[in-house]
Amino acid sequence: MADKQPTANPSGPAGAYPAKPMTAEQQQAWITQLVSGTMGQSSTAAAGKYGRPEEGSLIYMGRGRTELSGRQAAKAEGGYAPMARPTQGNKMEKYSDVRLAPLDWSTDQTAKFVNQGVMNKIPGFDVNMGMPEILSAWDDLVKSAYAMNSKDPDNPRWTPQDVMDTYANPKGKFGTVVKGNWEYDIATGEKIRYVGPLSKTTTATQINELTREDALALTKQSMATMLGRMPNNDEVMQYMSILNGYEREHPQVTTTTTDIDPTTGEQTNSRSVTTGGSTAAGKQALVEEQMRQSKEYGAYQAATTGMSWLAQAIKSGVV
């Protein structure tokens, strides 16, 4: 038997598929013409050959495992294989079965099918679709896949799902624009991805000034020990001014670093470090340092030391 010679692929307006690469719009128009039977032929001729499968026509449903009979396996391996075995191959199902597949779908499968059609704005899809509309929409996809596989029937590659996926509208299809920390779809205004910094640092400065009551509490204790008396109002105000001046020159500074999620742009973990400021013990030491610089402190300490010596001398019988 003579080898069968391949026929030239039809092209141009009267062919089964175009000769040049197409845009998405041209591809959809071509598929529509195939299915409706208007590709340069009479409706009956085109439908029978390309666009409208008959009940027994085989529809490509992807790749999968199939069972080879012992004779088929032997032919494939060039020897004898008495047992059937599974093999990878094209999953081909009858049009009469495929077109009614939605009747056996689960609720989730049906919802996913409708949602994809609505989200991708596929003609004929609507959120209020019932089973009759779902069957009709599915049948359109099945017929389109059958028509598209007519380009090379021996090597089909379009499933109904593949046809449905051609309507996908990826974000940024028509370009993007960056506003602030986000990249937006220029056509829909929808956020695409976060492009801002991955961390944010803030600084808070706090000055803890004392009230008159705070200054009085500090000076009373220190003055009683160092000068042997209570402070008067002018002294309290003087020490309060000294302490608050120190606070203004040495404020408490808290630096907080916050991580930002690169997917959502939302703040996540935070870390804080605090420096500066003064403690209660530090304020006490500052007050006492000021008191040591006064003449009264020296006189009081000398008198206190002398009285202490005299008391020890009397106790020991020296005086």
C-alpha cells in the first residue's frame, strides 16, 4: 500500500485555520466562524467538516492513562504480550457523552465553571445561569475545541477547558502604572502588586518634665542628707528648672522598625529600641551634684564632721 501523502494545510479565508499569527480578537473571530460554519463555505459543509461534531465524533479531553489490549501492546512493542497494560495516551471521548458532562459535575465544579466564565467575561456566562445555560455554554466550548483540533486531527491539543482558558485576562495585560507603593492595572485600576519598601522606621521623642511636686520630693530627701534642712520654694523651683533643662537636652528616643509583607503590603513584625532620657536615680544624682557645688554644703559637712569628732572624743574621755 502506498504511503498516504499529507495534504497541504488549508489557509486564507476559505481554510480551516489562518496562515498567519493572530491576535486574541482574530482568534476568537476565527473560532466563531468555524463553529458557526461561515469560514468561506456553505453552512452545511463547514459544520459537517469542522465546527459541529456528530454524536459519535471523538472529543479530545487531554492526556491520560488508557488500557492497551494484549494485541495492541504486542504491536507497540513488536512482540507478543498476552496481558493488557495501561499506557499514556490521548483521552478521546464521544461528543454525545462530553456535551452532557455538566450533569455529572459536583456543586463545586459547576460553581468553578460559572465563576471562571463570569470573571473572564466569556459571552453567554451569567451569575444566574441554570443547568440549561451551563449545558449550552459547555457545548460551545466543546464544539470550539473540536473545530480547533481539526487543524491536526492526529495530534489534538485543545480541550474544552483549554478553549475556556483563552479568555483569561491577566492583570496588567494593557500595561501598569505605579502610584505610591503599589503597581496598578492601567485599564481596571486594580492593584497588581506591592512595590514599596519592605520595612518602615519611625522615631518617637519623649520629654519627661517634672512637676513642682516631683522636684520637691527629690530635693527634700537630698537636702536633708546633704544640708541638714528642708528646701524652700525658690530652691524647689530652681532644682525643677535644672532637671527639666536636662530632660530637654537628653530626651527619650524610641526607634521602631516594622517589617512589611511583600505580598499584601501590610505591616507585620515590629522591633523597638529606646535610648536617652533619665531615671529617678539619675535625677537624684543630678540634684545632689548641684548641692555639692554650694558653699552651704561645705560648711555643713565641716560642721557635721567636727561635731562627729567631738562626740567621739567625749565618748572616749579625751575631752
